[in-house]
Amino acid sequence: AQSVTQLGSHVSVSEGALVLLRCNYSSSVPPYLFWYVQYPNQGLQLLLKYTSAATLVKGINGFEAEFKKSETSFHLTKPSAHMSDAAEYFCAVIRGGYQKVTFGTGTKLQVIP
Amino acid sequence: GAGVSQSPRYKVAKRGQDVALRCDPISGHVSLFWYQQALGQGPEFLTYFQNEAQLDKSGLPSDRFFAERPEGSVSTLKIQRTQQEDSAVYLCASSPRGLAGTTDTQYFGPGTRLTVL
């Protein structure tokens, strides 16, 4: 079964600093991978997705992620953190033959002024 | 316009009560998903509908959980004889296509926070 592991349940960065949120997947075949963001008391919003096209995927709000097969990783980055980026971020993978998504446990991002 | 809406946003139930949670997906969306998100966890898949057909209910934790989408639009998740462990946020998501739309974006509602006392 496919799954994802998010390293670090909490990450703190200073405003303007690089954001790096880590995600590793376990899969015997190239998966479809996603990053979602969840603001307090809101549903999840898709940031970006990898569907076996370009390995560097650009998403909304300046985020991007790179699919690295050799490392089985799909880390999320943003060059410069904004206060509005404070939220919880979930890495996710398609499990099964359709859109059955398996989510990681989440990483809460804190941005310090 | 609309996004996915869910009601109620908050529900408090006494242990043993039945509850019904409603999801209004984006109009025309074929696929509808229910997820359960416990405190501090990622969402866990519960069940999937393609139009009115429930194609996958493998994530429903017990036979106390029942979901329906009779006309292929609005869906209801019903929990009978609620237990404290049912306390969670229940998220609904919809996407445009059915099984063929493997990588379609899922659009999530704000969730219903269920607290069982």
C-alpha cells in the first residue's frame, strides 16, 4: 500500500526565510503526489500535485515541490515565508486505482515575525 | 458559488444519539468523498461515491456509519449510536469526474466538527 511520511509535526521559520517541509513516499511504482494546506477551521486546499509530468511542480502562493525518485521524496519549498503561510500542510498520495487519497499526518508551519 | 458546503459546521451529541451530516458538492461534480479527521491527524478516507453509486466504503469504521447520495448530488453521512471515539472533523470533497479522473483536484468543504459527550 502506498503511504507518505512527513518529517516534523511542527516547523518554525522566520518571516522571509526559506520554508522546507519534508515528505517521503513509499511506493513500488511512480505515484501521484499532492500537497494540501489547511487553515484553521477551514477545509483543505490543493497547493500542487505531481502527476508524472515535470518533476519540479509549481503551485499556488509561491510554493513548489520537486519529485525525486532516487530519494522517494516530494519536499515542499517556498523561498520566502510570509505570515499568511502559517497553517498545517499535508502531503498525500493516491492509493488505489482512482482518487483514493492517503494523507500524511501533517506539519504545522509557524512563521515568526 | 460555489464551493463545497457542509452543515452543520458544529455538532454536539450525547453518547448514543444518532447524527446526520450533510454535504453539498460543487454542482455537476461526479465524485464525492467523505473523510474523518481526528485531532492532530491527517484526514482518513471513509467512503467514495460516483454519482449515486457508493463504490468504496472500505474506510467506514463500523456498521454504525452509513452514507448515501441518492440523487447523485447532496450526500449525507449518518452515524448511529455515537461514541466518544467518533469525535472528529468530518470532511467532504468533490471532484469533476469519476473513476477516470484519477488526478482531478478534490475540492474540500469546511468540515463538520462532531463532539460526542
